[in-house]
Amino acid sequence: MSTSVEHPSALEIARRLHAEVLDPMKQSFVGKDEIVDLLGLCLVGRRKPVPARPSRHGEKRAGFTNFAERMGGHSFRLSAHPLSPRRMNSLAHSISASCARASWSPTPKACWPKASLVFLDELLNANSAILNSLLLALNERLFRRGKESRRMRALMFVGASNHLPEDEALKALFDRFLLRVRSNNVAPEQLIAVLDAGWKQQRAEHLPPATLHFDDVEALQKLLPLVDLTAVRGPYAELVQRIRHAGIVLSDRRAVKLQRLIAASALLCTRMAARLSDLWVLKHIWDTEEQCEVLQSLVNTALGQEAAAGGDHPRSRAGEEADAEHLARDLEAIAAQLPKADATELAYLRDRLGILDGRCQWVADQQQREFLAQKVAELWTQFKR
């Protein structure tokens, strides 16, 4: 089994990624620790996250730009708002202007291939004019313009959207992003800290010179295939089956790709062997917001089979407190589906209610917890009729 001693220089990069990039970003973007950690995870795992709903995209763009600048790399932003013919004609000029500001060659074909990070704003508003190009870039890291094709250097694509996909074509695009995370306003008690951090950003003219670069990250990425997944492969397969049994679609293709993120979690903790706690990444594979609490419950149950230990990823024990608002919405959804459910659907809803029943015990506020417990009891009564 490989250990951290065998790859000291590369694993030192993981420590520097935390110290020089991720930790300072958490101080600048108050209440966004989860998003920052997922950016780091997907960068090392070379996978794609989608921050979804409902905070302003300006905040997401700022975080993305900050992430790139701290590592001394190029970033590129493409807005996927629905485009009229007039706006389509001006798109090339907009891209050229963005490239010029970044000291790149002012042509669209020069922007995409040179960018180390690509931010897709309003990702799920993409129309057919750019959808094929996006899918080609995401699937094959290839930029095609006319007869010319160029290999892209991009280490990570990040998408943002204020809504989830309904159109089948956009669902295919959404599916290419392995992890999803909600970006909400911070809790009221954190607002003063947000205002203070935001004001400090206004005063700061330049970030400290970057000492960690994307070339360093590429060296870390080369270690991914060497991470030992033996200890988690059985528990991982069992968790995938439980997720599918709960009615959440997780294809074999995605299950295979998620192993890279499990390995990336281990690398970020300077380990060359994955452990059970690294399965925390599966909390973020939801397709709809109604699946979030179910996934939290299933993953936390799996992680609870081992006690917390030094060297676990900090996200593995974060977020154990349940969201009362989302639980209430999930219970309402079950109540709405019950009257018209057939035998198969009833079995699925019964399993789902059982998961949510256990999750309600994690609600911190006693009044909210008691309210949800009453709702759950009422739903169990309906199943017995």
C-alpha cells in the first residue's frame, strides 16, 4: 500500500493548496467554506462542480476569479444567457474583449484553450447555438471552431445556474458536472462578518504573489491513479446501491468517475490511501434539491460506521445538522404523491420517508424538530390505511 512518505514533494503541494489558496479564500468569502472545499476537490480530481441557486452570480464569479488569481493562472468566463441573433453576432467581440483584458490573443479560439479554469455563467440557460461546443469541451477537453480543433488545457470547469434543468438537452449538460452545491445567503449571525470581508476586498488592490501554480496542481493530479481505494471499494459499492434504492439515479459511468474525487479527497488530506470518510463527496451528487437531505442521511449513516480520526477530510463531518426547511419540503412532496401512488411507488415513498424520519432527528431547533416529527407521524398513518 502506498503511503504519503513515498510522494513527499507532491503531497506537500496539497498542504500548500490549503494554506495558500483554500484557507485564505474561506476568510474572504464568509460562509462559503463548502463551496471553496469543493472547488479544491474538483481541481485536484479534475472534475466539474455546479454551484446552484440562489445567490448572485457576481459573488460566484468573484470567488472563481479569486481562486484563479491566487494560483497565478488564466481564467475564462462564458455567459450562457439565451442569445438573440444580435447578441450572437456580438458574442465574439465580448470574448475578444475578455481575452484582451487578460493579455491573451484577442480571438475566441485563443481564450478557451489557454484558460486553466473555465467558469460557465448561467450554464443551464445555454441554447443549441453553444450547447454542442460546451459538451465537446466538457467531454473531450477539445475546442472546435470550423475545421480547426485545439486541445484545451483547462484543469477545471465550474458552472453556475439559478435554476435546475427541465429540458432533456440541458439535463445531458448538467449530468456532465459530477458535483452540485447550493449557494445560499449566509446565516444572519454571519452577515456582519460578510460585510467586513467584502469591504476589505474593496480596499485590497492586489492579492499576494502566487507561489502555487497550476503546474503544481498537475503534478498532484498525476498521483490520483496511485491512490489505494481497496479499503473503500466495498463500502462505496454498498452506498451506491443504497442511493439507487432510494430512487436517486446514479449510473455506473458516474459511479466510476466519482472514484477520482474519492481519491482527490485522500490526496488533499496528504494520504495515498482512501478511507471511509472520503465517501463524503457523495453528498453532492443530487439532481434535485429534494434529494439533498436523503443523500445527507445515507452518506452520514455510511460514515458513521467509523469513528472520526485525524487525517479525515474536514467536510466528512460537516453538515450533519439537518435543514428543517428542506425536510419540510421533502415531506410535503411525499404527501402530494401518496394519493396517486401505485404499489411500486408506495414502496419507494415508504423507504424515502424512513430515511427522512431518521434525518429529522438531526434538526437542532427543538420546536422545528417536534413539528417535523408530527408531520412524519401523520404520513406513517397514511401508509397504514
